[in-house]
Amino acid sequence: MRNSNNEVIERRIYILDKKINTSCQKNQEGIDEKVKDNNINKKIDRFYLYYINEELEKTELTKKQIQTFKDILKSFEFNYTKKMLETFSEENKKKIKVIIYLIYDFIKNNKVSAILSKTRKELIFLYDKCKSKEDTILNFYNYFSSAVAKN
């Protein structure tokens, strides 16, 4: 509202019941995918901390699933101690984090046979192959897990 001197003396805001278009414009990346990717990275980091601190009972796995997880890690020779992991490079720690989380995720979702059909070398090879395409994919973990499930 304006007064007689045409100065603004009051602003009124009207709320309309219209749906606002929140879609992305051309060449603009959606925030939802970035948030999902960030969430999976936090889940991987959280599980890794449970793993190295030997607190697997705090995860969603049952006791039987925890034992299966430990057995699979032992068979793939991924059963590293906290002390051993301290000597690894950051790149190798990241690789171990993702592969260990993948094993956990497959056990949690009853896809154990997909993991057991692989060898240690195959998992590492698939990780490296997917990592080389990381610039062209939206979510690395989803791409890697689907590659493991397919091959």
C-alpha cells in the first residue's frame, strides 16, 4: 500500500493455493540425487565405524546375519583390524569401506548368493572398473552394487 506521496507504507503478502513448479531447468542437476548420494556415503561411513570398532550389533543385522557377514569377510580376506586399516592409504580405505558396506547391504537384503558367487579379485576388479566411470555416473554405490549383482 502507498500513501498520498506514493511511498510504500505497507506490504501485503498473499498466499495462493497454487502448485509451484520445482522441476529443474535445462543443464541443472537435481538436488534429490545429490542428497541420496550423500546419504549413502554417510551410511557407508557409519557402518565402517561400526565395523572397525567391532560394534556390528548396533546395525540392522541379526546375530545370524552378523556371523554370515564375518564368515564372508574371512573368506574374501577382508577381515582387517583397526590397526591394519590405519596403515592403508585413503584410496584403499575408501575401496574397503565400499566393498564391506556392499557385503553388509547384500546380506541385509538377502542377496547373499550374489556375493558368494564372486571372488575377492572380482569384487576389487568391479570396484576399479566402476570407479573409472565415476565421472559419467550419478551415484557410484548404486552403479557398483548393480554391477556386482549382474556379473
